[in-house]
Amino acid sequence: MLRLVLPTDDARPLKLLCLGAHADDIEIGCGGTVLRLVAERPDIVVRWVVFSGDGRRDAEARDSAAEFLAGSAAHEVEVMKFRDGYFPSQHAEIKDCFETLKRGFEPSLVLTHWSGDAHQDHRIVSELTGNTFRNHLVLQYEIPKYDGDTGSPNFFVPLTRAQAARKVALLARHFPSQHGRGWFTDETFLGLARLRGIGCNAAEGLAEAFFAGKVVF
């Protein structure tokens, strides 16, 4: 299997943009990948944007991001206040936020929602990511849920067992508001990681998977 490596440029840090519709989306979809990048690229600069988070969810999102990004060269976390579940009706306002993001940050890599996700908020974030960052490497992560919409991703990031375990532990620690949800369990996240590890023959059997719409080699 051909393995791709992010380019190294001593004069420019790796700049990562993480986008999530809700608190915990980024961590669930690509938290292991973020942990791996932070560990392997100490020069990494991260912009972490959550579009919906009020009160307790705001605090959860910020505390979680701080731990996932510990060790990065620099990071900025933003939690916006768009209404959960109503992103289609707030499309213009959310697009304005994307335009502001584009002017203020030039990412090397963008991690965002999958365009085929069944949740309407996730799809809006994915759509606007593609409209805004048209000449960038964009990887779309998956969120397991009742709808059964995980699809067949085509881009894999192998994880160590330690990275996967830390991702799951941080999710459990920082999102107590979600503990009552039947799907929000260690088994869900590790089970999906195991399936994706099989899909790419990962050395330690675990991985996160993404949808890569366009990659230039």
C-alpha cells in the first residue's frame, strides 16, 4: 500500500484547521489523528473551531481541546453559538464565519465533517468547508450514530493503541453531558477504530478513516 507523508518545511509550520458542528465532533471524528499529529509535528499550529456550544457544552469543548492540543506549538480554540440542529436555517451567517476563517488562517490541512453525513448540521459544515477551502487538502471525518451512515472512507490514519486509548479516555473525561447517550461509549469508538485498522492493515490494528475528495500527488 502506498503511504503518503505530509511535507516538511523547516521554514513553515504545519497549520491544521479542525472544524466541528458541535462540541465533541472533532474529538470523535479525528481526535486520534490530532493526537498523532501533535506528537509527530511539534511545530504544528492549530485552529480549532466548534460552531455550536452553549453553557456546559462550551466549557466541555474548550477543556477537551486544550488537552487534545497540549504540546502543539500554538493553538486557538473558538466555540460559536449557532443553534444546534438548525444550521440549514443559519446558512448565511455560518458562511460569513467561514469567510472570516479564510482571511485569518491559511491551513496546510483541514479536518471537517463528511459531506454524506446524515446530520444536517454536519453536512452544512462540510459543504461550506469545500466551498471555502478549494485549494487545500481537506479530509472529511466520520461520526458513528443511529443513522448508520459511516460509508466507505478511502483515506486512513493508523493509530497506536496508546493514541486510541488516550482519545477514548479524553472523550469520557471531558464530555460528561453525553454519558447518558447509548452510543457514547468506549466500545463504540474503539470498535470503529478497529474496523478502520483492518481496512488499512494498521500495524497496531487501529485507525481513523476519512473521505478524501481530491488529493494531488
